[in-house]
Amino acid sequence: MHIHGMIVIADGSHFGGTLHKPVESDTDGMKTAQDTVTKLCDTLLMLKKQ
């Protein structure tokens, strides 16, 4: 999504990521954060190929 010059990246099923303490036990939050980073990397690779 492109808004006012920004590229907004989410994990594909949630909007952003929320983690609870202790982080190690928050499997949903960690998966959301990990999936968001994966989408970020995918987007950067697409931009690099342009």
C-alpha cells in the first residue's frame, strides 16, 4: 500500500505486530513480527529488481 510517499507493509493477515512479555512465550506476536519482516524483505527485493 502506498500512502503519501510511504510504503506500508504488513504480514498479510494482521496489521502490524504486538508482542507480550516475555516475548519468548508469545508465539502469535512473534509469528506476526516474523511474517512482517519476511514481507519487508520480499518488498525490498522487488524494489531492487526495478
